[in-house]
Amino acid sequence: MDKHNENDSINGRVVEPMPGYIELITRGYAVMVSALKDCNACGLENSKRTLLDNAYITWVEIGLFFLCAVMWTMMRRGLTECLFKPFAQWCHLQPKDTAKMPESAWKLLFYSMSWSYSTYLLFFTQYSFFQNPPSVFYDWKSGMAVPIDIAIAYLIQGSFYGHSIYATVYMDAWRKDSAVMVVHHIITLALITFSFAFRYHNIGVLVLFLHDINDIQLEFTKLNVYFKTRGGSYYFINDLLSNMGSVSFSITWFWFRLYWFPLKVLYASCISSLELVPNIPFYFFFNFLLFALLLMNIYWFLYIVLFVVKVLTGQMEGVNDVREYDEEEMKEERLRLQENDADHQNSETEGKHVQNGVMKEKHL
């Protein structure tokens, strides 16, 4: 028995085996319907009173959030101008790749740092949230103190997503799914803010850990796509790494976001929360946000499946971008197709001439 299980046994807690999808759906449905029937005092006034009674957040914490959000923005601009762009130009990337490379380099740097810290909290400290997800609600109390190490994780992640809303609109390349990305950042920021205020920070660490790893793989893959053609030469190693990153990204997206996330996080938030903390505040609100996050994970997974199908059926020769093409690339692709059609029509009319408005074959 490992250290975490020993601690749970000492505390009189038995680690539950991870449920399956069927158990999550059936038990989750039964618990939520029962909670809805028992919610006799539900309504706007009761929600307002619950918010005032259970939300704990200070003006100092709000000030630190905005300060760090501005800091991330300034740090990104500084690194872009002083490091990322000069490095891309030194490597002689194609112009369109030089423009997009700093965005991926910045995100790879941040998510590598944030995921490493979440990994440290979950596997190298006393917390057993990953091995025993219901433990996120053990001894929960309204207004309980947030451990410093978790508070640091929340400040880093919350301020970064505040920065990311601005960055997606004004700094990143605009893609066809960028509007969904803005919604994702808003929902994530709402989850981070309210889970901190209501002291659901334990489950928040688990959510962040299960999501950040995919962003690392996504940006790593995109960087290798940009670097596989540079200086007029083709580099096999970057092409290989981009393909490996794409396969790894697809597998871990399903494993972390569509397997572990619902069966660990949603099971704990839907079922274990009410069992351990009856009348837990804003039960339906937080679960609605978590389910919205799951739906967006499914939405993007459909893009991944479509991408894999295109590669397997030969519609795409290699990895270009594991997200949807950006708008500029779509315009370039449409122009290229139009030029090809025009060239094809010109080749058909070559060897012909017009006589009295009628196309005639030329006889040489």
C-alpha cells in the first residue's frame, strides 16, 4: 500500500476505485435529480445570500490578479521582441511561421512551468487528490484557509487566463476556433475565481493538472511544424518530432480530458461532494461550468479525429497544425485554389482560338 493509501486508512478513509462511464452517468444523474428535488429554497435571493455567506476573496488578492495579468502580457511582449522573433529570424523561418512562432514558444514556456508545478503538488507533496479524487472535499469548510502552495498555483493560473483572454483577441493569430477559445478562457477563469472564493481549490489543482499537459504537446508540435522548413531546407528531425507530438497529443487528450477528467473530477464534483458536504454551496453552478468544459473538450476532440482521418485517407500529407487553420491561412488556401482553377482553364483553352465568339480548335 502506498503512502497516500496509508494516510487515508489512518484517517479512516477508504480509497474508492475509479468508476466507469456508466456508473458516472447513472449515479450522477440520480444524485443531481435528487439534489434538485430537495432544493426547495433555490432561487436568485437564496443564491445571492449563499454567495455573500460563502465567498471569500480579498481586494489584495484581486489586485494581485490584475498585477500578474499585466505582468504576463508585458513578459510575453518582451520575450517576443527580444528573444522569440530574433531567434525565428536567425533560423530563417518562413515569414508566416516567423509571425506565429513567438505565440507557440510563449505558451510552451508557460504551460511547461505551470504543469510541472501542478505535478509537484499532486505527486510530491502530502496531497492525494489524483489517487483519491473524493479527498478534494475531505474536511471542507466555508472560508477555510487556502494552503500557500495551492494559493500560488491559483494566482499563476488565474492571472494567466486573465491575460489569455486579452491575448487571444489582440495578440494571437486569429483562427476559426478562436471564438471558442475565448469562451474556454472565460469559463476557466470563472472556475478558477469561484473555486478559490468558495474554497474548492483542491479540485481546481486536479483540473489544471489534467488540462495543461495537452497545451504543452500542442505548442511543441506546432513549433516543430514551423521549424521543419527553414532557410530553404527541409529538416527530417523536426518533421518526425511534429508527427510524434501530434500522435502523443491525440492520445493524451482523450486520456486526460475525456477519461480521467470526467471519471475523477466530475465524479467527485457531482457525487462525492454531496456525500461528504451536504448542501454544499453552488453545487449546480460549479458542475455546470465543469460540464461546459467537458463539452468543449469533446468539441476539440472532434477536430483531432477529423485531422487523423485526413492524414490516414491521404487528404493531408503531413502535420500542418493540430488546431483548425487560422483565417489568414484559409484565405491563402482559397487564393491558391482559385489560381489553380484559373491555370487549369487556361491550359484547356491553350491551342484554341475564338472565331465569331465561338471557341475553335487550332490546327497547327
